[in-house]
Amino acid sequence: MASLLDKVSTLISANLHALVDQALKSNSPAVIDQYIRQVENNLADLEDAAATVGGEVRTIKRKVHEYEQKADELDRGVDAFLMEGNNAYASAAQAKLNSTQRLVETYKEQAVRQETEYQNLLSAKVKLEARLQTMKQEREELVALLELAKSKELTVKTMKGLDNLMGTGDSDISRIADSIRSRLDKANVASEMQAARLDDEMDRVLESTVIDGALAERRKKLGIEK
């Protein structure tokens, strides 16, 4: 268990900022991925060890209870033999009682040691789980940073490409731009002309409608049928 706790302690005390810096320098989360795998493996070992030691603690405590009950029976037996005047049986029962009491103390000491070991394993498990969660979050942020960095690098590369293009083919680009502008100007003028014709026609139609209406009103007043 000591070697396992040493490994876990090393993982818990690892400098997370240093790991992230290494991952950024290498432009890859591989360093963090390796750390996460180590934590997950040791976490599985911790859980297994904690379950084993926890089971041993229960077994030892049960034995302590059983031997304490046996010691009580032997203690009553010694008194009973003495009351009967059976010194030989009383002596034998006392010897067995002494042995049982020593065994109880041994198991109690073992239970204390195992309980301490069990609590240490549980504490290490909780700390390692927290470390694992933290590093997984760090990994997500790191991946986002790397993607952002790649995007910016692509943007810079593209801008440099445009700068090079502008520097080596200004005349061609100017001709293309002038051609596009000419097409736009022509299209705009055509659109304006079409709009002007439409406006003239609308004015003519509206004016004709007004005149026809006025004449119709006059005919009505004069009693003239159309």
C-alpha cells in the first residue's frame, strides 16, 4: 500500500501549471492525456485497495467482538471453577483467558492500524478524484486555446499570402478590380434608367386617371351622357 500511496502522492503534488505549459509548448494535449491516464489507473488501484483494506477492518473488528465474548465466558468459567474448588480447571481456564485477552489486544491494535490505512486510502482517493476533474477541465481549456491558436496562425498565414499577392501582382489585381467596378457602374446606371422609365410611366398613368376623373365629374354635372 505504501508504494501505491507514494505514487498517488506524486500525482497529487504534480505541478499542473507546468504540465499545461509543456502541452502548450508542444502544441498538443498529449502531456496532459498521459497524466490523466496515470491518475485514472492509480485511482482504480486505490479503489480496489480501499475496498480490500476496508473489508479487512470489518473482519478484524468482528474477530475482536468474537474473542471478547469468548474472554467473558472464560472469565466467568474461572470464577465458577474456583467456586467449585476445582483449581486445576480454574488454572487452565485462566491460562486460556490470558491468551484470549492478548489475542484481543493484538486484533485491536491491528484494527487501529488497518483503519488508519483505510482512511488514508479514502483521503487519497478523494484528492486524486479532485485532481482528475481539475485536469480534465484544464485539458478542455487547453484544446480550446490550441484551436484558437491554429485559427490565428491560419489567419496570419492568409494575410501574409495576400500581402505577397499584392506585392507581386498589383497591375493584374488593379485590372480585375477596374473591370469589376465598371460592371457595377454599368449595372447601377441601367437600374437607374429602368427606374426612371418606370417613374415616368407611373406619372403618365396617374395623371391620365386624374384627368379622366375630372372630365367624368363635369359630364355628370352637365347631364351629358358619355
